[in-house]
Amino acid sequence: MFGHMNSVWEIETALRQLPPRERLEIARWLLDDLQDGAPGQAQGEDSGDNGGRTPPLPDYSARRRRIFGNKILPNMVLVARAEERF
């Protein structure tokens, strides 16, 4: 029914054309979805092992300490920039 919409204005216009009961159902669904903490995730989708949440980022500093110990490593970007000719 809605087709491809590119802006909030287009979505709002389409929603205003619906009967009040359907608009209320959409509003309730949206509030429930936002309260669940998963905005934009459709119900019934398989979200994988982590429940649709963003997986935790690896602790790169802990990994570096595990590999290199307490050595202080140079910032290779700064070293490369210092060696470049302008």
C-alpha cells in the first residue's frame, strides 16, 4: 500500500490517509517496538544468537597487551606522515 517512501513527510502523509483505527494500531505497534529497545526490527525476524543487539567490540588494548606486554608501540600513522615528502 505504501510503496517506496523516501521522507518522513511521505510516510506521515500516507499514515494520515489511513482510517483512525489503523493509525492507532500502527501507533501502538511503534510504541511497543520503541519500548522493547529494538527500533526498526520487525517482529518475528530471526535476530541471531545475540537477540538483535550489536555485538560487543573486541578489547584491542587488552589483546595488544597480551601479545606485546607493556611495550610502548609507536603510532605508525604519525611515523609514516613524518617520513612523507610534501
